[in-house]
Amino acid sequence: MSHDKPDGRVVSVNIADAKGVQKTPQAAITLVVEHGVEGDAHAGPWHRQVSLLADESVAKMRAQGLDVGPGAFGENVTTEGVLVHQLPVGTRMRLGAARVEVTQIGKVCDDRCAIYSQVGDCVMPREGIFVRVLEGGEVRPGDAIALEKHSLIRAAVLTVSDKGSRGEREDTSGDALVELLQETGATVVERAIVPDERDQIAAALTHFADDTDANLVLTTGGTGFTTRDVTPEATLDVLDRPAPGFAEAIRVGSLAKTPHAMLSRAVSGLRGGTLIINMPGSPRACREQFAIVAPALPHAVEKLLDLGGDCATPAP
């Protein structure tokens, strides 16, 4: 039995037998695999099977003078402790006995609801989320919400290689990183190969961080001593804040295997809400060094998403 602290809890579970109306709180609901909430009008074999809204979001509407409670915004599950609209698409979590995956953040309301008519605003289109049911089960008020932390990671992989960019060499290092990320439960959202050109590397990193929903970028190649190795310089060009611990840990861990680890000039840091880490150019080294940083990645991304969580567990 796990004694891990839950990430949040279920405040209320709500059902309506018609669309476009407020939902009524229940003592319990049953989630059905690839269907949704048993007896709810919005259930069905589509991507918006179950809706969630954080009570913290509802509180914003109460602050505008609205007397609203669970189900008022049409959500099936009212949560507390997790700002659900900050979860990336693809995040998986436990809701009581059920297991779900986030499929959509927010929605477009074609018709203005009664709440919008009252105050000219509604939080559900911005901060409500939708999930599909992976494992069915009962959900009750007070049940724990447990995020599968690796599923928070949405990664991009950038290979830096002159020959690879010309199609003269297979990108086995990039393949290795994609495989490793997927094995942990992360989602790989984009991948690219660029030559060892500082401006092209920087442009690719900027694109991943600014234009995609990647919250982690792993580069492979270009971290050594040759004149063409400029990945660290290009990375430093785009970083907002340093996060040197990852590169430091990689060097320390690699030194246990080879003194050549001292030749690595890899860096790591943050651009906005994206963590960028330079990895080596060989598949074997990528595997070895990914194993060093992998245990810290879920919590790092959790922090980048402002989801909370303590960095240290207090002594009993």
C-alpha cells in the first residue's frame, strides 16, 4: 500500500441527464472505460468523456459575487489541490478507483451560459479540462487525486550533427532518447536534426520552447572540444535562467565510468517553462546519462508547471 501524499482530492462528483445545464452533486459516480460517467449526458466514445474543474477556479467566480458551488459550471468532478488547467494534455492520473488521461484544456462555448450573463465572465472555458477514462471505477468526494508524474513531461529531442542533417548518418542517438523518454511515460511532441551551426541550434531550441508545448528539450551532440561543437554556446544564447545541476550531475556520474567525462561542456537551464539539457552524441552515452537525470525530471517539470510538491520530504 502506498503512503505517498496525494496531489489533491475530489471535492464533489456531479451528474446531469441533459446537456447545457448545471450538474447535481452525487454521493458517488462510476467512470466507465472509454465512455465517461455512467448516467451523464456528456458520456460517450469521444475525447471529452469526463470534465474536471478545480475549486480554486470556482473561487475566482465567487470573488465576483456569484453564489456558485460544485457542478454549477457543468463539471463532472470538482477538484482541490491540483490546478487542473495547468496539466499538459496527455497527463494521466488516478481519481479514486479510476484512471484517466487529459485530452483537452478549456473549450469554446457556442452559447453564453447563465453565469456569463450575470457577470460577463465564465471560468469553465479557460480552466475546465476534459479526460478520457483508461480504467473504470468509482469516484467519491474525498477521494485522492494522484498524478502520474512522468506523464507531465512533454519532450522535444534535438540532434545536432552535420552528417545527420545531410542524411549521411542515421540518428541513433535521437532514437535512443525518444525510446528512453517513452519508456518512462513521457510524451515526445517534436523532434528535429540541425547541423552544428550555432544560429540554427538556437533557433530550434527557441522554437521548441516558445512555439510548442514541450516542457523538456534534450539535445544530443556538439558538446565536446572540436571547433564544430557549439551546442553549449547556442543553448546559453537562448536560456533565461541557469539550472546547472543536471549538467553537473551528468559529469559527476560519467566520471565514474571514464575520465573523458571531463571533456563535456554540456549545459542545462530554463527558457520560460521549458528545461533544456545537453546530452552527448553517442547512443550508449545518452542511455547512461539519461539514467542519471531521469529520476529528477518529473519533479522538475512539476515545478515548472507550478503544480506544487515539496523538494524535500520532512523527517518523521
